[in-house]
Amino acid sequence: MSTHSGTVSRPAVVPDVDSLVSRYVTPGMHLHLAMTMARPNAMVYALARQFAGRGEFTVSTSATHTAMHALTMSGAVKHLITCFLGDTYPTPRPNPLYRDLVRGTPFSCELWSLLSFTQRLMAGATGLPYAVTSSLVGSDLERGLTADAPDARPDTGAKYLRVGEPAPGERPFALVERLRPDLTLVHGACADRRGNIVLVPPAGEGPWAAYAAEQGVIATVERIVPDDFVDAHPERVVIPGQRVIALCEAPLGAHPQSLRGLATGDDSGDLAGYRDDYVFLTELVERLATEDGAKEWYREWVEEPAGHAAYVRKLGAERRAELTLATQPLTPREPTAPPPLPATAEPVTRAERTVVLGARAIVERVTSGDYDTLLAGIGVSHLAAWLAAALLRERGIRVPVCAELGFYATDPEPGDVFLFSQLHATRSQQLGGIPEILGGMVSANPRCLGVLAAGEVDADGNVNTSLLADGRWLTGSGGANDIATSTDCLVLSTASPRKFVERVAYVTSPGTRVREVVSHFGRFRRTEDKAGTDVPGPFRLATWLPPGGDGPTRPEDAVATLTRWPVSSAGCTPEPEVTEAEIAWLRSLDPQGHYR
């Protein structure tokens, strides 16, 4: 990327991933791990192998899961800037590696929401000292980033600055400090030898981190293609070669995560994509549940392979074939047909009741005409959004369901319950990125309804997915805070005194815009805003579905025993029993029962 006598040099093409990392990464750097659907996981493993115990890196990455756990276990990270730490498959959950995060173990950490994190990259990429955001306001994320926070940088002051009072009718906003890493690490579908990188959407954070990097980009790609290919398809290039220092080929370089395929049209044939390796991801969660299991997994998949090629060989030809995705859509784009009713059905679980009641609440709010878009958070929330969209289609109403990494108007692939599956990408009407979805479709769209899950939720609608009262880390915000601070929301959680608390231990997402909280025994709705103010009224139990078994038989008893909320149940109406059609739809979306 250097210039000599007016000529721009081509990036270096190196033979393998470990050589790429060893040549261009030095201890103490700020490394950014680009967050597209295809993570730079081959380079993450190489960093863990080469810099274990001595990297002292500052790492920024929007979500810390999957292969990033290897870098955590290596001890190479000194400070992390992120939005999420935990696991996302088979269900979103805490990972024991980060249990003591608040105590500075395994590293110091700076926490953001997904949109505000991306906006920081955009500021860095466009040469500005700050970006403007309406995220974080009123949350404990905001309070952790003010000038007196322990990790505030002394040279620039606060990373987050609230800006005055908003104009009437406008949301409050703040300035967030730009993010400028030394190097950005990217995994792309392909690149030419001039360094032009093709990324296949959904784009996640897109090209912003590549432009924000002080030194530039080092990249792995599935294949290096002839320059003629890029010259014929310039619209596919997301990161220009001027930003790229060096690159190498690394087939399956995003494993165990996914990459969409690409029709190249050259003599080497189409570039096949691959899906998320659910077997690998499930085993990873199970083995990292214990200290001994984590050490053995790290030895087997990080230390023992001599490099990426050995890692791929270890996966085996059969598994690699099973993961392969065609370059064309796998299924027709027509919406999924209603599933057949089950001949026999297992009892409906509390989680399934919560999802069904949540879907009913969404259907009511969409049919009332108040909302025309759904933003599905991960967990029982995205199942409720998917189910509601299916039930609305039966009424002739089409409502687009979006997901934060860039999915718009998705009809999910039957049987694949993972929110961010590449199979759903082929069944979407648009594939964009975080700014388009969390910015354009949520923050700028007053008719979007956010659908969120909660670790804890209190009687003011505040949601906690970050930190428990005993100091244990949960997962963090992801995009939830961005949604809750900018649009009306519906929150889902099975009810228990541990989840429906009087006051959350940490406000990840403020409850001001939460209109309804759905439990397995009924739906809590807000009364109207207090007269002459923007202050929302209190919740009350609006509908009631007896939980059955030895559970409470009266609504007031359910509120008293299954929640710590001081709310009224007077005047609540009966909620119809879950129907066979509803449960058939739901179980067709989650046939493995991950959310039962």
C-alpha cells in the first residue's frame, strides 16, 4: 500500500495465514476483527497460536463468540472493545470465559451497542473525531462511557458525550468517539491480486473498518481471482485494493461460521459458499462449559493444527461437503406454506407459550396499522417475529422481518432456527448491513416494532442482558439497546421472580419505548403516557392464560408468585389457549426444540 515514484504498489500475496499474521502483526497493536457474516476466523486462530500470552492487543470486534473464544483463551488480548460476549448457537447464552468480566477477567472491556459501535467506525473512516448517535441514552452502557469512567482515554476525554437538550419531538443524542484501529482483519469471498476484495452480503459493518484502519487491511479470501473478474464486476468490490496491505488464500477461512457463495463465471468455476457448522458450534459450547473441556478444545483445534490447512484437513472431507452451499437459492422464494398439523403433539412448554403469546401481540399491533416493519432480536423474540409474520401472511398481510446484520424481509428456511443463517439470506428481499437495518429501518422508521428477549426485565420495562447482581456476566447488548432507544418494543420472557424483577441489576436497554412485556401466563401492557408528558404509564396484566399443572389459578396469584412486579391484574381478559395450528407453525420453525 506504499507509494514509490508516484506508483501505487500492489499488496503482498503471501502463501498462508500464519505467514500473513506473523509478517504484519506486532504485539501491542489495536486489531479490528471485521464483522461481516464471514468472520476472519482463520486469522483469529493464527493470532492465538502465535501471540499466546504476549500479544497485549487491544481488539475491537462487534461480537465476541465462536472462534474469538480461542483468542480469549490464548491470553493475547489486553483490552477488548465490543458489544456482545457469549454464545449465539444453539441459543444465545453466557459463556463461562466471561463470567468475571466486570472484575477485569479475562481482560479489561469497553462495552457498546451494535449501531453505536459501527457509527464509531464510520467516524474513523470519514476522518471525523466523533459520530452522532441516539443509542445508549438512559442505559448503564452510557454511564460506563462518560468522562469519569475508569477506561476513558486521558488524551481525548470521554468516549461518549451527551449533547444538550433535544428539540421538541426529537430523541436525545450524543457524540461517540471515533474508532481507528491499527489494522483491520477481513475475510472475503475473493480478491484479485490488486487487493480488491469482494464481500458477499449480508454485510454487517460493511467496509467502514477497512477505511478506519490507520495502516490498512490484511485479508484472507476463499480464492484469488483474475483481475479480469473484478474489471467485469466492479459492483461486487466492497474494499478497494488501495486499503489492502497483504492477503492470502484461505478456503473455509470463516469456519465455523459461514460465507455465501458467488458465481464467478471464470474457468475455475463458481465459488461455493458454506453454512454455519452447527455441530462444531454446539460442541464448542458444551466443551467450554468446563475449564478442562475448554483447555482440551483449545489444544485440539488451536494448538495442534500447524496452520489453517491442517485445520481444514482435520475437519475432514465429509464435513466440508455437508457444509457446502450452492451459489443459487436453495429453495423457491415463495413464502413457506403452513405446516401440516401434528398427528401427536408433545405438551406445550412455557417457552413455546411465551413465543405464541408474543406472536399474537405482534399480530394485533401490526393489524391495528401502527407498525409496518418488525426487527427481530435473537432468541425467543425472533421466533415470535417469524411466527407472527407467518400468521399475518395467512390473513393476506405481509410485514417484513429484519435482523440487525443486514437481513430485510426474511422468510426463514424451514427447520433452521438460527437467526443469522445463510439459508435465510437466500430467502430475503434485501441484504444490506447494520447501518441500513439498525439505522434506516429502525432508528429512522417510526413504524418499526422491535421484538426483544430479556435476561431480566423490571416493572419499568428496563431490560438487562448484561450483568447480574452477583457480578456474573450475561451477554451484552448486541443491537438491543439501539432498538430500544429508538423505536417501540415488545419484550418476551418466561416469567419467574428471577427474570421479572423489581429493578434490573443493569440497564442494557431502557424501558421507555417498551409497550408490552409477554410472559408464558399473559401479556403486560402499558397504560397511556402520563398526561402532558412523555413519561410512559405503568404496566398492568392485560391478558391471562392459566399456566396449568400446579401453577397459579388466578391472575393476581400468578403476578405475585411468578414476578416481583407491583402491578395490577384487575380487568385482565382471558387469553385463548394455544392452538394446534400455532404450535405446528412454531415447531416447524424450531423442529429440534432448541427453544422449548
